[in-house]
Amino acid sequence: MKPSPTLFWFRQDLRVSDNPGLFQAAKKGPLIAIYILDDENAGDFKMGAASRWWLHHSLVKLNQALDGKLHLYSGDPIKIITGLIDSQKIEAVYWNRCYEPWRIKNDTALKTKLQEQGIFCESFNGSLLWEPWEVLKSDQTPYKVFTPFYRQASSRAPREPLPTPHSIEFLKDSTNTTTLSDLALLPTISWYQHFEKEWEVGEMGAHKKLNTFLSHGLSGYKEGRNHPAQAHVSHLSPYLHFGEISPQKVWHAVNTVGSEIPTKDKDHFLSELGWREFSYSLLYHFPELPWKNFQSKFDRFPWRENKQLLKAWQKGATGYPIVDAGMRELWQTGTMHNRVRMIVASFLVKNLLIHWHHGETWFWDTLLDADLANNSASWQWVAGSGADAAPYFRIFNPVLQGEKFDPEGEYTRRFVPELKKIPKKYLFTPWEAPEEILKRAEVELGKTYPHPIVNLADSRDNALEAYHQLNI
């Protein structure tokens, strides 16, 4: 007599290797593997357009890895899973946990319902190095400052990566007719065609990206990561978000590279994985983080509504070349260098005094690695309203930042090609260039490249005054 099939629910763990839930489910016997697009329960946090493009291609790759036996569904997971239990005579359900507040709520309801029906179910940690409830202060309250959080968390090595299950028998649900095109994941605006030249989506692409970083980007990482023209970034964040590679795999790979890689570079990169963990801890313990100021005094902050300035920022037309380069990199590639993310975010919330929600929303829609925990915590950090936030007086000067971190202008000229002929001396201050130099560089301010949309000194003073009003 054949054993009843086990249901494995893929979520943000779109991989076969080092997948704890899949590893355990495979021990039970034949599997029905499913993915559910749940736009119903996501509410305001339905995946943005760039993320949906990535998901589309990730599901293609995962289906190939499963010999074409990944079943796709759209709707409420509780209804879909309980329906499958009835139709397929399933006796066990496995999945890996997600940590968005709405997912936690729905997972809890699903577990309760399955247990009431006598269906065995179990969830696993397939996304984080440490569970948010594992890293707490001595009084069992969550950390609000990164350094002590990471010190405690990293005192315990993450688990070793699990092997890929062998000889899994995946079953076909002949009653399911939903196709990938039915999910309608590809955005209607085809700007995403640029992405296809930049990224290899999927588990194989993730491992290639990791190996490239270990070979060419990790050495020199601590200093090089600040320079957007250099190759000292991993570009692993979308793969980590969609679970095409586990953080354990990355952590142990970095720790096992040869001694030719300086310890300071390895440690610094691992601490960046720690920041990801810290963001998830904040979201888990403070589920209102995506929409509510972590520090309530910021509820009185005098934000300004200015659609024209916001649009200029979104389009990369602020008149400040390093800001514009970052925003155009985002639009063209679906990502942005981390140093430049801080520069453009500071410019929006401090020089333009536009609410961090607007930046958070734009990043959510255009970043391939859009992640609720990281996006929310990072925007609040820059705004000064978050946990372990940047000091209010830290206002990134886009001119000085460009001169310091893109001194030859390689990054800026790549994404702002209308300035490619301007001398390095004036690249980050084209408005200061003599008319003769602008003419020779074929730059006409206000036509081929915009005038600055705000005065840096005045906008800095306005921001400091706004912060002082809160008695910060």
C-alpha cells in the first residue's frame, strides 16, 4: 500500500539544497510541491513590480529543478492547502517560516486548523541564521541596538548547511491547471528587460554569484564596499530574499575560504549578514515597523509634501550627480550600491524633508531585493526614527560623498552619461563649472542635465531646524 503523499509548501525558500523543510519532508516519502501566490492577505505589502519579475523567473528555475512538478496556486493558503489535503489524501504538511507580520498571523491560523483536523504539520527556519526569539537580552526583551545584538548572536555558530535530498519522488496533481502565466507576475511596464542582462535568477545563479564574490570581491571588502565602481559587493541580497541560497551556506562559505582573504574583510561581510538578522528581529518584535515610527516623537516631524521634488528624486533628475546615478542604477538594474542607497535616502528625507514612507514605497516597487524587514529598518535608520538610528545631524553631503567614494567618476558617468565629458573637478558640482567647460562637455544645465532642485546648505539647515523642533 502506497504511503499518503506529503505536502511541501515552497515560499521564500526557492531552492533544493540546504532547505530544512524540504529535507525533512523528503524523509516521509512522495511529495507534492506547491507554491502559492498570496496577494489576498498581503494587503499593502503585496510584492512590488521588480520582485514579481524576479519571482517569475525563480519559479521557472525551481520548476526545472523539480522535473516540472512544481504546482502553482493563487489565493488564500489556508483554503488551498486544506483543499489539497482533502483531494490528495495528504496526512502531513511541511514548510519554512516567513516573518512578515501578516504571514505569521496566517501561519498560526493554518497550524491551528491543521492540528484540529489531525494533520501533522511542521515548520522550519529556512531563511535566517538565528530565530528572532533566540537572540534576546538577559531580561528576555529584544535588542534595539545592533552591536550587542550581533555580539550575542554571532557567539553561536549557525547550523551547518544540509545536503540536497536525493531521489525525491515528486507527484503530479492532475487537477491543478494553474500555470505561471496565470499568476501574471511580469509587470505591464517592460522596463524590467534591462534586468535580464544583469542577473541570472535561481539557485544556480545564486551559487555562481557567491563563488564570484568569494574569488573577486571578498578580499578588500571592508574598504572597497564603500566604492560603487568597485566589485566589492556580493549582489546576493535578492537571492537571499527569495531563498535561492541560504544564509547558512553563505556564512560557512565565507568562513571556509583560504587564509589569503584578510580576516577583517570576512568579519565585516559577516556583520552585514548580521544587519539582515537584526532587521528581521526588529520586524518580528515590532511588527508595526513598516508603517509606524519606531520612535514616536517622529510622529510630530514636519515632513513636506512635494510631488515635483519626489518625482525628480525617483527619476534621478535632482541635479546632484551621485544621487541621480543611484536612482538610475536602481531603475536600470533593480539594485543599488549600499553606500549610494544611504546617500539617496538621506537626500530624500533630510534635504527634501519628504517622509521616509515615500522612499520605502519606491524601493519596495523597484528593488529586486525588496525585503520588508530590511527596507523598513533601513529607511527608519536613515530618517533617524528607527532603532539604532543614524544621528539626526548625519546628513550625507552628495557632493562630498561622490568625490570621496567615486573619485574617478566611473560609477557616476556610467549612469549619468550626459556628464561623461565633464572634467572630474566639476563632475559632482556641474553648476560650478565655467560656461566654456560646460559647452565643451556638451552640458547645458536645465536642458541636458537639471539644475540642483534644492540648495544643499539651506536644505541642511532646514533639516537640522526640523530635528531641533523635536528636541532631539
